[in-house]
Amino acid sequence: MSRLTVELSTDDYPAVRHEVSKVSEEIGVRIAWTDAKSPADFPKHCALVRARRSFLGGRVHVGFRFNPPIHPGSAGRILQGLAKRFTVTKVSAKETRVRLPPRDR
């Protein structure tokens, strides 16, 4: 899975950031917050995470971009960890196929 977007029914932005960090650490996925650095400084083999408040209020959107893609089970564990503390109102996932290296002939 290359991308995961979750909408949470809360307006407690700092608690969402803390919980995302905690859940990601539990499953062994390193994260880099997109608002912390310039894109050139992001480490490889991590999840780029962006959390933002909804314009209408009362919701926080969290977007994960995994590089390289992770197993759907790991993404499910992230979702379950967030659902323990917050009400999940919307989930969107995008899977991409990873190309295999060319065969030697």
C-alpha cells in the first residue's frame, strides 16, 4: 500500500499527532512530518505524514505516503490504533504495484 488517508472526528490536533507517532512506532514504521522539513531532507524508507484540520472544524485529516509501499496488514494496524482513541469517519487507501527488477537473460 502506498497511500492511506484517514479522517478522524476530533479537533484535538496535538493528540492526533501524538497518537500517529505512537502507533507508527509500535508497528515499526518511521515517520517524517511534512510540515517539519523540506521534501529534499526526508529520509528514504519512511512514511511521510501530513495532518491538517478540516475547514469545517471537528475533524482532522491524516495522510500517509509510504516509501516503499507497506503491506496492507500494517496499514490496517495503523488504522486500528487510531480507531482505539478516535472515531474514524472516512478511510481511503491506494495500492500500487511494485515493479520487479528485470531478469538476467
